[in-house]
Amino acid sequence: MKTSRPIRARIAPAAILHNYRLARESAPQSKAWAVVKANAYGHGQWRAVEALRGEADGFALLECENAVALREAGITQPILLLEGVFSARDARAVVEHRLTCVVHCQEQLELLLGSAAVVAPLSIYLKLNTGMNRLGFTATTLARAWQILREVPQVDVTLMTHFAEADGERGVSEQLERFNGLAGDWRGPVSLANSAALLRHPSTHGDWVRPGIMLYGASPFAGISAESLGLRPVMTLESAIIGVQELAVGDRVGYGGTFTAEQPMRLGIVACGYADGYPRHAPSGTPIAVMGQPTKTVGRVSMDMLACDLSHIPAAGIGAPVTLWGNGIAGSVPADDVAAAAGTIAYELFCAVAPRVPVIVDGK
């Protein structure tokens, strides 16, 4: 999509590949699912898949129809459905297209095994609820699942769970203990680690790790920069200054007049707002870069515009380049820093970029 408005999202496929390789280097004895759910965390499913087509051990996503599309596009690696099947139609597609399927409840298990299409081996990830309390079998329901599976010889099973606090102080020890208790004497393959566990808890690596946010160059840890982890930003959201205002002491800025100038200021207006996906709740002081210089936002974010302080950047005028987050010609602004200022996480920033924002892929 082309537009005369200066905002755009720039995607660097080489950075996705770099980050995936870092994930594998961090868990050298494991295979790694490249998690491309949620349109590859807002970066574009097909862009991520193409970046990793010749390298990924497998791809993980949610929608069966998207998995089928990957198969039809020639993707031969394993494809994992992270929430399993939702219908008999999905169950048939799992078998027909040789998909790997998470199973988190008896109903899903019966849907898969009851399908008339089950004439070939199935590969399933049996999900155990170890404390996240969203999906998964518990001590009460797991025995029946094993009973059903023992009656179906053509099923390859991997045990999995998902950690709630791999990035926090509690860590994974409690959930790992519950997992081991539920698994009993299981000696088959396991998949436990998300990005945070992969980087911080080597004991969770198992047979398959599931890197997600780290593939897209954001840190899974509050207070630890992506750069310090060796990750490269994949998305850069950039725009330009479209207006300049001179403020006197006492002048207010934006809807609600939430910012008042305490000294004379030079204000830049950027073509980016919440309709582009920039967080409306980002407060004054959120980091931004103009012409290679770090500065901060001023006032409330509008639908199509936001303001920033140009007082210390006298060369910046209309047309001056702006980096909202990522590595741009206007400077570097870690998405994690923008997210922290806005009281959210980089996942949400990436996923929220609006369809009206043009996407440019580096190298194309």
C-alpha cells in the first residue's frame, strides 16, 4: 500500500533470522518452533515465514486455515497448532496436512481421534496445566486422556506446558515441579520453554523450545534490554514532522491541555496517532527520536498526530524524520522503552499497528 502520508513500518527479515539463530544457540540441544501467531506478532506471518523458510525447525500458530495455507505454499517443516482444533473440519485438516496439534482437553482429543480421517499417525502436544490456569489437563483429567491415547497406537505424543512467570522473580521452579509430578515416569519428548524460559532457565529447554517475542527483537524481561540479550529489532515505526509550533510559558498542548509549558518550547507535530496503532495512553515523556536525537512526546496522543519536544533540536523542521520505535534513520528507540513508558509491553505495540500503516520490507 502506498500513501503520501509519511508514516510507515519497516520490517527487517534479516533481524528475524538473526534472532531465531540466537534462540537456537541459547538452547543448542533443542529444536525451536518459530512462533508466528498473531500475524507474527504484527510483523506479517508470511514475511516471518519467508525469513525463516530454510532455517526454522518448525512454525507455530493458532488458526488451522493459516497452517493449511503454509502447507499449500510449500512449507514442509512441522507446523504446530498452539490452541488445537475447534471443529471436525479442523481435525480432518490436521491429518490431511500432517499438522502437529496441541490437545488441552478431552473434547479436543475425542474430536481428533473420532475423525473418520484418522488413518495416519497423529502428532499431538498434550498440554498440562501447571499453574497458568488457562488451558491444559490437570491431575483430575489427565488419567482419562492417557486411557484414551493408549487405545490409539498411531499417536506420537509430546508433553507441554506454558510458564506464567518465567520472566519474573518466582521463575519456573513451582510449575516445573508440578509438570514433573503430572508427567510421572514419562520419558518421551517435552516442550516447555517460551522466550523468557529459553533465555533464563536452561533446565526447561527440553526437546522443543518455543521462542516468540524474542524473534521480533523485544526483550521478554522488564528492565533488561533486547540489545543486551543480543536481539535485533525487526520493526521500525517511523514518520516525519508535519508541523512546528512555538510555545510560551503557560501554553497547553493537545486535547485536555494535559501538558503545560513551563518554559518557552519548540514543538513538533508527528504524523502518527492512535489510529495508526500508537498507544493513546502513552504519557508525556514517552521516548521518541528526531533526526538522530532522542526526545520525548508532549501531551495527549491524538487519532492521527502526536507532539514532541524539538527545543534542543533546532535543525528539525517540517519533513524531519522521526522514529517512534525501532532502528530508523532518525535514531534508535527500543520498543521496550516505549512500551514501559506507556504501561504496556512490546507485544501489544507490535500487534496494534493499524492496517492503514504502509509496510516496507528491507531488501525489497
